[in-house]
Amino acid sequence: MELELLRQNFESAGQGHVFKYFNELDEAEKNTFLKQLEQIDLREIDELKATLLKGNSKIALDFSKLEPAPFKPLPQNRALDEEWRKAKEVGEEAIRAGRLAAFVVAGGQGTRLGFNAPKGLYKITPVMNKSLFNVFAEKILSASRKYGVRIPWLIMTSHINDAATRAYFEENSFFGLNRDNVIFFTQGLMPAVDSEGKFILEDKGKIVMTPDGHGGCLRAMCRSGAIAELDRRGIDCISYFQVDNPLVDIIDPYFLGFHILGKSEMSSKMIPKAYPSEKVGHFCVLDGKYCVVEYSDLPKEYQEMRNADGSLKFVAGSVAIHILDTAFVSKLGGGSSTMKLPFHRADKKIPYLDSDGKLVKPEKPNGVKFEMFVFDALPMAKSPVIIEGARADEFSPVKNAEGLDSPQTCKKHQKAQFARWLKAAGENIEVDSDGVPSINVEVSPLFASNVSDFVERWKALNTKPKISDGLYIA
Ligand code: UTP
């Protein structure tokens, strides 16, 4: 776009200040800056200023109408339950037919963990110190072998961590996966603004842009051509998960089966909340539509509300595990539909250039980031399905450097899971009151990634390894 027109557009949108240092830039810097400016949708930002900055950004829900969302409870033994057994059969058939792709959203900044690299590179397993990406790759490879099928893996990065993520896969020969089946794409960016809605300069020729949230994956999958590639490969189901949860059961035939049988456009796993105020979203129904209400938006009395039998009323915690239908993603992310995800605001500390052109690192939040959340797609999905998952087997996120949801808790949960598998196979292994063994053990997903596969393979071993500290079963 011509420079003068661009300048006019920015000026009429109240963003003319971004040109303050323009004349100090050299030709290459000017071109890069103009390219950045051209990508900004000024109309979208104007709408967000009106709704999220000036308006009341708190979600106005009529809580009196809010009901908990129904879900398929997890039976004592899935293999013995007729409905779950049928779902598994349908799911396995679809996996063998090559209808499923895996998809990790890995574009976040992981600030809470404070790790100076893409989060997927974080080393998390108790014995071998494998990274999160390594664990996921082995789970996908193991399922591909088990079902005799190619399972493509989509990886969404952001402009901040894309190069480092791709380089890591190259250095590790894609962890044994066929590189054609690993599809990287970057998510979109949104300009950050100050409290007046003005863009923030981080350099004389650069506006602060931040990733547009995990919900940005819908647009990014369409814009990048990833969805078209899945269509070309005859894939209609996407197993969505987050980069911070190494326990996730990525290729789960039960979940896929329920999704297909329910003709669902978006399915979700719920995990019962560990305690009333646990910081997870809540699966609810409002005006006949399923939705996720964040813990921060749900009043305490609702978080703690009980049924007549004493059980928690809003018990279904959202753990960001979904199956998405590809046509649904195209509908929401393709840009031609009126259905699109809303933005939310997040107040952050954003370094900025002061009036003398010097970079200042603020002590407290001075700016706003705009993000979309993938679970906001739920009210727009036809026939959504929710099934219960088992926390101990499927969910232990690495969010914080220490304490709750940290590498320490996640390693403990992995060890407890491996100890349960050994016990199920008839082995004796000493554990504490939380089920955590005193010794370090690890099972490679290439050996087994669930209890029944583990028991079968363990029993088939001619010589079993000694159960002692540092045991790695591969
Ligand atoms: P989180 O909400 O934990 O955010 O992301 P984060 O940015 O990774 O971490 P903090 O809040 O800075 O500590 C949940 C999942 O969504 C992905 C993350 O990579 C993670 O898998 N995500 C988040 C994106 O892919 N893009 C985003 O813009 C935000």
C-alpha cells in the first residue's frame, strides 16, 4: 500500500504516532515497518477498543440460567461397558482408516515457567529427561505403528518460537517421525495497545505484536493451508492438545468414537475438578448452548455449589483436550462466515519506547494483549460431546516453575502412572500414600502408552528388567 494512504489510515484510526520516528529509519527498516503496518486490521482493533477497552470487558452472564453441561461419565472399567466398548470400536476403525490428525498448540510464551526456549523443548520425563515434544512424537509414532497408519501431526508455533521449534525437530531427526507428516504453521499476531488503545512501539520501526491466543489456531489452520492439506489426505478429525501436558492421550479411540457416533463438530474431555476453586474452565450450558466459563468469571458460590447428594454441581473441568471436525474449523477460521471467535483482553507488562525513544521495562501492567480462546468455539459447534477423562492418566500440565502444576508435580504424576501400570501387570513396586514410587521409573510411549497395552507387552517379555531405581522400559 502507498505510504501516504497507510499514514492517513493510521492517522484517522488515532494511531498516527507510530510514524513518529519513521524518518530516522533507513530504507530497509522502513520497508519492514510498512509491511508490519499493512498486516494490521485497523477496523478489528477499533472494534476491540470499543468493546474490550472502553466498554465493560467483564463477561455479563446470567448465572441464574447457567446449568452444568452433561457428559459421559467414565465407567469403572471401560472395556466392560457396552457404550464405551462400541465407541472404542468406532474410534479404532476411524484411526485405521486414516481419518485422524494430531494437533498441538505450541505458540504460547510460557512466561510462568520462565524457560528461555519454546516450551515443547522443556525436559520433563523422570529418567530419560525427554522433552515434551519428544514424548508427543513417541506417542504419535507408537499409535501409527499400532494402527498401521500415517498420523500427521500439526504443530502451531508463533513468530517468536517458530524457527527454534523447527530447528529442534531437524536436530532430532523428527524423533523418528516421517518429516512429511509433521506440519508446522505459525499463528496470527495482534498488536498490543496501551490503556488508550494506542499501539505500542518497541523500536522506532516496530510495533509490539503478540500471538493471538490458542483460539487463533482456527484462523491459522485455514490461512496456512493446513486444513486444505488434511482435506487432501482424507482427514476429518483433529485431536487438539496443549504443549504443556505430557500425560495427554493423543490418539484415544474411545474419545474419537464418541465424537463420531455423536456427529459432533467439537468434542471435549472433562476432568472432575480436584477441589471447588480449582483454576480450570467449567463446562456449562447457557440458553441451550454448551460453553466453557473460566474460573475467574464464575462466582465463588457457583464454583462451590452442590447437588442434593453433596457432589459438586459445576464439576466438569476443561483441560483443553478436544476433537475438532475439519469442516467446522474451515467454517469458523475461513473468514467467510459470520461465526468467529471473540477476543479477550489480558493486561501485561509490555516494554515500550518513551518520548525520548528509549526502551522502558514497566514494573506493572501497562498494556493489553488481545487473545482468542479455542473453547469459545463450543457454543457454535453442532452436537458437542463431552466425555470424562481420568486425571491421573491424562492431565498434569507444566505451567509454573514451582509448586502447583510444575515440573516437580508432573514428574511425580508420570512416575505414579508407570507404577500403576507395573502393578496392573502383577509387579510389586513400593509407593507412597499418593501412589508415587520411591524409585525413578519411566516407560517409553514406544513400549506402551496406556495400561492395557503395557500389561500385554510386559507379560509377553521373555526376560523382564529388574524393577530398580532408574528403570527405563522401552
Ligand atoms: P497458556 O494459557 O498456558 O499460555 O497456553 P502460555 O503463553 O503458554 O503460558 P504463560 O501464560 O505465558 O505462562 C495454553 C496452551 O496454548 C498455547 C500454549 O503454547 C499452550 O499449549 N498457546 C497459548 C498458543 O499456542 N498460542 C497463544 O497465543 C497462547
